[in-house]
Amino acid sequence: MAMNFRYLDSLNPSGSSHKRPCILTVFRNGSERLEQYALVDSGADMSAIDCKLAKKLGLDLGGKRIQSYTASGIIESVISHVDVDVGKGHEHYSFNIPIRVLMTADDYVSPTLLGRMGFFDKFKITFDESNQKLSMKTNGQD
């Protein structure tokens, strides 16, 4: 069965609002847990989280620093792993995904992204832009 989500209002850096395909996601690392709306982003090769949120989760940030190319420009990042829970109604899915931790400045807030590697391969994802709806159906892979 498909999980259907309406696009949610999201603020642009300029302060204006725009509807985007965001879903409530639980990020977990050991006993640490964080609920966060994440943008389901077909343009992102990998999921991404801001370093401030990664620190709250206690993610390993000791890996090699690499450059990540974002819509905002080039940002230094570290690749880590995190458990994620997504669902709606009676359907819930949990899995571990690779995630880029964006090493942003303290005053910069980066959107949380659910990207293709480790997330999109778990679902058949349909974006219905004209109706501002997102549909996700499990593809049966674990």
C-alpha cells in the first residue's frame, strides 16, 4: 500500500514560503532520537543533515572531510550512518542509511534531505507536482 503525503510549506532563505515534498522522519543513533521534517530530494545523491543535528544525535564526525556540492555551493562534509524511521498510518519502515553531515557555520541552517542512495532504493516514489502530493510505496527490498 502507498503512503501519501501532502507537500508542506517550507521557508526559503529570503523568508518566502514554498510547498515542498517533506516528510516527518525520525533519525536515530543508539539511544538518541530526533524527529525532523526532511525534504525528499531526487536531486540529492545522498541524504544530508546539518552538523548541529548530527551532534545532537551523537553521529561519528571523525571521518575524512570531503567537499559536497549543494544548491548553496560547496560545503565541507563527513559521511556517517544513521537509522531512519518513516511511515504513515499503519505502515512504518526502519533502516540504516549513509548520510552526509554538512559542516556548516553555526549561524547557517541547512535543510535535512532524504536523497537517493540508501533511501530511494527502498521505495517507488512518485512526485505529483500538480496536486502537491508525494506517494511512497515499498519495493519489498530490505
